[in-house]
Amino acid sequence: MQRLGLMLALLAALPLGAQRTVYDLPVREHLFPNGLRLLVLERANDPRVAAKIFTRMGAVNEIPGEAGAAHFLEHLMFKGTRTLGTTDWASEQPIRERIGALEQSLIAERNRARNDLRQRGVFHEYSHKQSTPLADSLRAEIARLEQSAQRYREHGATMRWYQRYGGTYLTATTEQEYMKFDINLPVEHIEVFFRVEADRMQNTIIREFDEERMILVEQRLGDLNRPATPYAEAMNSTVGRVQQVFWPEGYRTDFDQYTRAHQQQLYERAFVPNNTTIVLIGGVTLEAMIPLVERHFGAMARKPEPPREVAIEPLPDAERRLIWRSTELAPRVEARFLIPGVGHPDRPHFDVLGEVTQIMLARALNAAGVAARPSVNTNVVHTSRFGLPASQNFEVVVDRQEQLDGAERVLLDVIERVRSGAVSAEDLTLAKKRLRVAWLRVLRQPDVLAFDIGHFQAMDVWRTLPVFMAARERTAPDDIARIARQHFIAENRTIGVVRRPDVPPRMNDGGGR
Amino acid sequence: MTRQWSCCLTLGLMLALPFSNGRAQTMVHPRDMRMPSPPSPRPDPAVFRHQVGTSTAYVVEDRQAPMVTVRAFVRTGYGGAPDAAVPRAVERALRAGPSSMAPGAFSREVDAMVGEWRVTMGPEVTELSLDVPSEDARRAIALLVATLRGPRFMNVQAGQAPSTLRGATATGGSGPVLYEGSLQLAVDILNEQLLGASAYGGLATTAVTAAAAQTFHAAHFGPSSIVFAVAGDIAAADARAGLAEAVAGWSGGQAALRRPAVTPTPAPARPAGREIHLYDADKLQGWVVMGHTLPPVPLQDRAALEVMNYIIGGGHFDTRLFRELRDKRGLANTGGGYPEWFDRGPGTYTLRTYGRPDVIPFLVELTLREVDKMRTDLVTQDELDIARGALADGVFAMRYADSYATSRSLAEEHARNGDHTESASYQRRVRAVTREQVRDVARRYVDPERFQIVIVGPRDAIGKAKHWESSKPLSSFGRIVSADIR
């Protein structure tokens, strides 16, 4: 609250004028007795509604060994409920119960078998022993039961009705601090959103668990097909030591550890009305939506508030340097620094700092004759804003490896100039214009704007969003220098370098001749 | 024993919890929900249409944010010449901005506006767009039209043109490596197999002089061959005045107004039947793209063909392919179908999926199986209802969901067809599609025996793969032709 107050004070200091109005967000809010929050941005003439439901849960709720479990839960929440996705729940239910019981036996057998494997190597095979006669037979029985349950399955049922009623942009996302389900519907059909999502929130049934686990494998392989992925993961784990923000969405070894029981626990703990926010933007009114939401979500009882404590990153205390050798990834050098999360009054200034540094960096590289593409961003895994400390990344991808040293010198020199306050008014104006125009493009797109509103609610509170955007207009050169001096210190710096592997010379090559 | 009881208790609680809410709640099945039908999403085009000299413009005001998007649709593309290389050279010139500005000045000005500049050439229509803050709207209109009138022509060396197999291989910082294992490579290879002999394939491998590109431009680019779209925070009168000023004194483009003869659809590359083109790539997954050419589709068949494709693979999360490949079996992240037809030349019908090497032959088998089913069996009434609703109230409605989409859709349709009769009847035509019509268009337009199948991935692993659910090797789906990417 104190942080919000500071930011509101910043906003109050804005001059009145045209620029200020683009940051006004006339969001209307209603809090239901069970804690469910409804946010509506009314756009009277819009024929459609961008609708999203956010739950505060994500990678920050995961435990070591089960990274990606929150993302997996999102997949499982597409498998239907006891009212959608089954032709006969009464007949299917005993099969599901039997599968659950067998999984408990499987967990017990895996625990027992853990000590059967005494020689645990460094690089492979130091997890549980995966196969025992009992474990194999339990798995086979679970697979057989899953197959027998298929006779009652109605696949795709949670998606189909959105599509039938004109739903588009149907998707779901799980990141570090939120899970969301989205749809864009004609105004006349918005009730189907409440029907499907209230059901998903209360009645999800875990089905095709092992098949869906293989989809995670597919997505993981897809990620690894991009040469930048393993490098980015190595950088993230060098920048952050304990905070889950820096974890990837699970390794394949994590996928093997998932259990239905743990997924069910995650589901039940997080999907409670007092941990949920609905965001609507379009041709609807708050007054019209309240009774509809009440009809579908009103019966849900408030539940214990899920804990939001997360791991606290230790103070950075040493400069780190990662050398990554790759034949596939273009050579690059980058510097990353931990910066505060959304909600901290300085966080908007980092957006401006990032834009202005990118402008300066491009110019400096050009002047130094380094053919390179700079990028300043705050990306960690798939997200760029967090309610927790994360990193600001200053990246330079060079055309030729021989330019790496020069690029690093330029990069560090530009950061030093930013620290010393050498930011020109012209660059600052252009940086602010870029940020303002990016925000205007968001305003035009209800689906993107609804995401931002919900994301800010998940990270902090939604009211921070307009304040945050407006505060960037007020960033002064002194603010940039101050935050750069505070945060861009050697102890908080991680340097990453990508270069080609060294190739040992042949005996008859070069100097040997 | 205590632990066992504890496990059972936990399990019992877990199963019981979802049903233990404070109040009972009745869930009406979505099928039975009574909700009003949305009105037709498409506005009357005449409300937004303006005549600017010999050009047509659609202007839709929008005060949501102080931004403006200016677009132009030109009635020509890379299918407009016997060799696609010449129009592609014009595309390249358009991307570089107007020749009246010093080299680099155009991109600097766009950067200063924080504008987004895009040029997209298809076989029959070319689209240019510039999105800027409204304070720069008049300047954006002037820049876009100046580019249309006199783009920065240059000589193009063989293989330099954009969006070709060779071109894409040669570009991008980390592009070559990524491209070798990508869907785009597989799509490009298939297109080359199917349309390589036709300008509609878009391949541009020959050298083009600036003079040749200029000649094509003079014949096809003129105010009467262009339809403009302006949307955003600008008064219609201002937009019209800006366009009028920019196009003043400009003529030409008459060649684009003549409807050229239909380019014949190439004969199947290999009349002997289905072949599998297996390209080796050192990747963890393989891409599968299969399909054949598609002739121009008459209006009376289009709605049924869209419905057919929506059911098999065009409907995102709930399609037959999605259910079979992903939901039931966990084989692939996704799979889909993509019909692309044109008015005056050949298009393609393709199906795409990807997965780990050991499931690739089974992905091919399942995809072909679903295509066969579309041709032999009637779809269910539920499938038909869902596809019709999704296309009429979803996909089509999104084309008019806001001012920007509306102006774009109206202008593009006018550029393609010269009128709006197709969109006027779209919802009626889609809602009238029957189960029999779906099967009929599947039989007439999709022939799996003619498919060329391109697979890009780890060749050896794919070649040896077998799935427990099927013992069919890859070779049972067609003759395997192994090839190197280059």
C-alpha cells in the first residue's frame, strides 16, 4: 500500500494535458463476498468482449524437482470436468478413484525402490529407480484403466463450446506468478465464459495424465530446438540462485516426478475465489455482469488464502561470468543485473532506462565499427515483468566473434555513461515516445490490455498499471543515473558470452609446419 | 498401516473436495444455454467508403487511442508476372521506402515516429501499412503514398529476393541454423514441390534489374489499382484530404485493373502418386507438412470447404487432428489444416504437424486417416454446428471487431473482388452448409493420394521409428525420397 501511495503521488505530479489521459483506465471493480474480483473496462460500442480469468499461482508455487508443475496443471485443466468432457460421470468416477489409489501405491513403491539404487552417478541415473516389477504392473494397470475410461470421454469439451459460440483467441498461459484462461466472445455470448470457467475452477478432473505429460516433452523439445534456450536457462540460473522466477518450465526429469496427487493439491489450494480475478473489456457493463458472475461463481465458498510467500533471493555479492560455447548460436555478449519488481516506485524508471540505453548502445556500437544488434529487455523465461526482483538484460549479438571483446567494451562503457548521468534530452524524449506508443498500441487491443490489467493484479494490484505507465513520462535523467548507480554495480552483474567452441589445431597445421 | 490409511484419507478428501462447496450449483450444459444471437458483425461498407481521385478509401474513425494505421492494397502480387522474381523485386523496393528520400532517411523517419512499416506481397494482392501516433498521421499518409508512387528500386542478384527457399536460408543472424529445422523450411520445400513451376509459388531465384522492376511497377501500381484503408484517431475529412494531396497528379497501374487469364494449376509433380520427401536435420523433433495444389474455388464451394477444414484441423483446440494427435495420445503439440486458394491461380491445401522422431510415421498415418474419414463419412451434427458457429460468429466477426480490422477487411475485399458481395453473404452461406456438402467438398478438393509429404527432422531416427499403436513403417505411406536441404 505504501508503494502504491508513492506511485500515486508520482502520478499526481503529472501536468494536466493530453498525455495524461492516455493513462486513464476507467476500470470498474466489484469484489464478491467470496473474495472473487471482477474488473470491467466498458467500451460501449464494442461487439465483443475480451475475457480472462487470472489465478495467482505459477512457478513461484513450485518445489524443486517439480519445476513446471503449475504449467502442467494448466494443461490438465483442459481435460474437462465432471459436467463437460464425460458422457457419464457416475460410471467414470470409480475408474478415476481407482487410478488415484493405484498412483498412491506407485508412489510408495517408487519411494521404497529409491534405495535399491545405490550407485548414483554425477551425470545420470541418480534419481529413483524407475522400474520394479510392482511399479511396472501398477503403471500398466493405470494405463489400462485410463484406456477403459475413454469410453466415457468427450474430448475437447471445454474448448468446443467456446468455439460454437464464436469464441476466438482461446488460450491459456502459466508463468511465474499467474495462470490465466482467455477467450474473446460476442457480447451476447459472454455467459458461456462464466459457465465454462466456473466449472473448470471447481470441477476439473485429471485425465490422460501420462499422455499430457508427453505434450510437455514435446513443448520442451520445441524449446530446445532453439539454440538460445539452453544458453538463456544457464544465464537465468547464474543470475538468480533460489528464486523460482529464474526456473525454466521444467526439465524432462521434472516431468517424470509429477503425480496426480500433487497436481490435485496445487489445484485445490490455488483455485479458490479469493485468489481469482476476472477481467472483461468490451461492450458490457459492470451492472450487467455482476448477476451473471454471481450465478456461476456465487456458490463457491471463500477458502483459506493460498500462501504467497516466495523464496527470497540472497543479496548479490559477486560478479559472475558465463562462457557458453555454441556452433549454432550467434556470438554475443550481455550483462544482466537484478532490478526491483513491479510495485517498487523505481520499476517504471527501468523501462525508460532500458529504452534510452538501447538507443545509446546502437549508436555507440555503430561508432565503434562493431556490426551488432543490441537489445535491452527484462525477459526471464517467457515473461518480462514480475512482482518480484528479476533481471534487466543488455544484450549485443555480433556478426563476427572477433568483435566480442570490442562489443563488451562498448556495452560496459555505455552502462557506465548511464550511471554517470550522460543521457541526452533527445534520447530521453525518443525513449519515452517509444514507451508511450507501445502503450497506445496496447490500448487498442482489448485482449492485450486485459492481460496487462490481470497481470498487474497478479503481480501487485491492477491500479498500479496506469500509475506505472504514467510514471514513465516523469522519469528524469537524475532518476536514471540514480537507479543505475544503485543497481548496476559489479557485485550485481552477470556477464554472459557466447562464442564458438575452441577447435584444437591439427599437428600438421599452423605453427607446427 | 498408519501410512496407508493416511494415503487413503488424503485421496478420499481430494476426491470429495470438488463437490463440497457451500451451496449446490446447477450447471446447465452449454449446448442448452439460451443466449441471443449476435447481430451481423459487418457494417455497411458505404458508410466508410470515400472516393479519392481514382482511388477508393475506407476510413473508420476510432478515438480509443491517439494512433492511426494507414494501409494500401494493390491489386497485384507475385503471381502478376510470368516470373515471380520481378514482382518480388518491387516488393523489395517498397520495403526500402520512397526513392525521393536519401538512403536511410526513410527508416530514420519511421523510427522517429515510432512507426511500424510492413510490406506483404501475396500472389494477387500487395499490402503496405504504416502504424503511427495520430500526430504523425498526415506525414504517414504522405510517406506511404510516396513509396507506392516511387519506391527505391535496385538491382537484385539471383537468389536475393525475399521469402524464397534460398533467400530465407541465407538470411538472419541465427536464421540458417534455426531455419534448417523449422516448419518454414518444410512449408517452403512443399511449396516448391507443388508450385515451383508457377509464379504463384512465389519463388524468385533469377536476377532482376532495377529497370525491369520499374517497368512492372509502372504498369501495375497506380491510384486506380489501389484501395486505401485508414483507421484510428483521425477525422475522415483529414484522412481523405491527406490521401487526395498525396495521390494528386499520379496515374498508371492500368494493367492491374485488367483481370488476367487464370494461371493454370500445375500438374502433379509426380503423377505416380504419393511421395515422402525426407530431409535430414539435426533436431530433436521432426516437421511434417503434406498437401497438394488447390485450384481456384468458386464461391458456392468456399463455405463448405472452410467448414470441412475447420472440423479436421482449422479450429485450434478442438479439431479432429488435435483430438487424435494430442488430446488422446500425447503425440504432438498440435496439428492443423490450411487451405489457401486464389482467384486467378493455384493455391495449396496443406496439413501440418510435428513431434518427436519416434512418432513421426504414426503422425503421418493418423493425419491421412483423418483425411480419409472426411471423404468417406459424414461429420456429426455437433461438429457441423460448432464449425458453423465458430466461423460465422468467431473468425468472420473478428474481421470487423474494431475499427482497424474493419477498415482493413473492407479495403482488402474491395481490392480483391471490386465489391462486397462475398462478405455480405458469408454468414448465410456458412450457416447453410450441410453435412453432405462437407463430405462432398472433401472428396472434390482433397485427395490424399496426390499428397506430397515433406518431413524435416532427424532422418535416421524417423526412418526407423515405430509406434506401439501401429506397426506401419513410414514407407507404407509413399515412396521415400531422401534429400539434403541444400
